[in-house]
Amino acid sequence: MLAVLASMGGFIFGYDTGQISDILIMPDFVQRFAQCTNQADVSTCHFSNVRAGLIVSLLSIGTLVGALMGAPVADWLGRRKAMTAECVIFMIGVIVQISASSAWTQFAVGRLISGLGVGALSAAVPMYQAETAPPPIRGTLTATYQLFITFGILVAYCISIGTRNISGPGSWRAVVGIGLVWPTILGLGILTMPESPRWLAKKGKYEEAKISLARSRGIPQREADDNAYIHREVVDMQNAIEHERLEQAGFAACFAPRDKQLYRTLLVMTLQMFQQLTGANYFFYYGATIFQSVGIQDSFVTQIILGAVNFGCTFGGMYIMEHYGRRWPLIIGGTWQSVWLFVFAAAGTAKNPIGNEGIGDLMIVSACMFIFGYAMTWAPGIWILTGETFPTRTRAYQTSLAAAANWIWNFLLAFFTPFIVQAIEFRYGFVFAACNLTGAVIVYFFLYESSDLSLENIDKMYNDPNCKPWTSRSWAPEGFDSRAHMLDQQGKAGGVEEGREEKVGYEAEHKEGFNKA
């Protein structure tokens, strides 16, 4: 329930991303908001590159601002209440959009307002999930955010194909208006979930943090005091917070060289940038237009195929990122995506796909194979890393900066893609292919393997001078021979009964930490 409810923030993002591609070619929407020589004849109407780019990309400007606002709001209100407030902002934006009748600027401003909520959620949700999830399933639980992004995109495609034949504004207003349902589910449902134990500990509420940990680990609340693993996590949080307390948190602290703060901030911001430069949103934002240009008669159906591939393969991505770590899936995924984008671009450049059915089919297959790789690696992987790479003191701020980097490039791609495609057509795919290879190289040389470690131990790993990114898979906390040894010991002693038996010995070893907690 925690994964599903929190990830509704991703569903909201995905639904808003998926709907605009199809709305842009709905006849009533085109007649109302495009430039027409004869308003009654849709064939005389078209969107200029500037107008189409602004309608699509103003959401991204809002998300950029929202992502930066997300940190102070989440630290002030708490992770759950912040998400509820952000859902309300999104709903205001939806209402502004569906009330537009002839002014395209009103619709665009509505997307801007909705973007404020989406951007703040994109910072709050992965952070909340990473702070609350048990380490062995943190990757899977955080990856549900990306899963729900893909689910939202697919649902938007399906609703669009169901409403496209409605006469009048109902064709597009129904698609946009249904978007009010998702933030209602998230805004109310998240209040029934436990608050982030890291946020509670940061506020000095250690008893509440203990109960939150117990709830999310399947341990009855009455037994939280008698379980060594709950105490172990509370003490680790206490020690980390005590270590960080003397240092002031804020955006400036994210760029301090000390404790590899600058390194980690720039690394995850760069990875978020390259997630956009993979080229995925080239297909999601402008897919209907792209497939019309390769001669596909019903581009709505093609969009649904791409959306289904994206959604289905993300389940595989959740498995891969949990069982094979973070580094190698991203390296292999970047290489795979580069190959298929090269095929896509080469096919579209070699021959005109209009009138050449074989070329058109090859381009669709290439796009599907690209999304197959993207959904299993870079799509969930970068959001997992955003939630788990940073220390508690500055996590909210660094997560906001990482999400903001994603949205900056989201905006740039959404706005400039029509101009770039007009100039270089399908050769645009070569640019994305090069970016995918570059991203894989950056992962190899700079990203540490963080799977299976607690958030506090990830921080220790990054600050271990003897650990390098390419050797980080073998790093383990003090007291364990290897990460496999650590997992084996945790597996043998993971139950409530074993936790009770170990509590006495662990308390004796860490008495001072327990007294502080």
C-alpha cells in the first residue's frame, strides 16, 4: 500500500505526460487553440512550433519550480502532508485547463500550475519511499514510482483513444478532467501511511520513528521496543543526525566538497539530465505526430503499443534493479538504447518512411526495442538513485536539485524538439544515441553500487577513501566480510523473534547510542 499510494505521484506525472501528445491532434482542441485561416475547417488549422512547444513544455517550467520548492515544504510539513498540499496545487491547474474555451494561453498556464504540483511530488515521492522502505526491497519499492509513471502514460493513451470521437470539447476535457481523480487518491490515501522515519528522527521524534519503522517492516507496534533491528536503524539514524547536526542544511550545503556532497549532487543531477537525453520523451510527448510522419494511419494505436511496452517492461526493470544492482543495468541499458536509436535514425534518414512500409515498420520496432531497454534500466534506476544517494541532513534539498535537473531538460526537449525535428528530421535519433553511450560511461566511472545497503551505510561507502565506483559492489559495512555476508546474516536473523534475542547484546554494545535515542 505504501508503494502504490506514494507512487500515485508518478501516475499523475505519467498521465499528464501521456495525454498531451494525443490532445494536440484532437480536432476540437486544434480548432480552439491552433492558428486557423477558417475556424470552422480543421484542415486549415495548425500549431506553430512555438505554440505547440509552449503548450507541451510549460508543464516542465512549473515542475522545475515545484521541484525546488519541494525540499523546504517537505522538511517543514513532513513528507506526507507535503504530498497532500502538492496534490491540491495540481488539481487547481487541471481546473484552469478544463475551463479554457478559446485562449490557448489559459490552457498553457493551467499546465504550468499543474507542473508546480507534479515537480514537488517528483522530489517528495522517491525521497519518502527511500526513507521508509526496508533496504532489501528499497529498489523495488522506489521503482514503483517509475512503474506508475508508465502506467499513467498508458492509461492516458487508452482514455484518449476512447474520447477522441466525442464531438466538441468533451473529447479533450474528459481526458484532462479525469486527471482530478489521481491526486484525490494520493492526497487522502497517503495520510493513512506511516510518516518517514528519517524525517521523524530529524525532528527528534524517535519513538514515532520506531513505530514508523515497525509498521513498514511488518512488525507489530507493541513489539517495536523488543526488536534489535528496529533499534539498530534508530541508532544509526541518531548517530548520523548527531554527526550532521552541527552543519547547517540548505541548498548551499549540497555543493560543499566535504563528505562528497558536491560529488553526489552533481552526479545525480547529471544522471537525471541524461535520463531525459535518452530520448524517451521524444516518443512520449510527440509520438502521435512522429508516427503520423512515418505513414501510420492510426497513430493513437501506435502510442498505446509504445505505452504498453513501456509499462510492461518496467516490471522487469523492478526485478533487474533489485537483483542485479544499479551500475551494470544502467551501463548495459545505455548501450542497448544507443544501438536501437541508431537504427531508428539510420532507417528514417536512409529512406523516406512515407510510402515505404518496411522502413516505417523498422522504425516502430526500433522505438519499441529502445523503450524495452529504457523501461528496464534508466527509467526506474535514476529515480531509485535519486532517493537513496544522499545523506539525511540534505536529502530533501539534493533530491529537489536532482528532480529540477530532470525538469530543466524535460522542458528544453519538449520546447525545442519541434524546431530540431524540422531542421534535421529523424537524424535527431543520432544525438540521443550518443547521449545514451555517454551516460553509460559516466555510470561506470562515477556511480557507486548502493543496492542492499541502508541509507546511512550508503553515506559511509561514498566517504570511504578506499572504495572506488568500479569496486563498490564488494564494499560492506564494518563487521561484515562482504555485502553477500551482510545479506546472509540479515536473512538468518530477520525475524521478530531473532530480533528480540539479539536486542540485549546489541543494546550493551551501543548503550550510549540507545540512551541518546
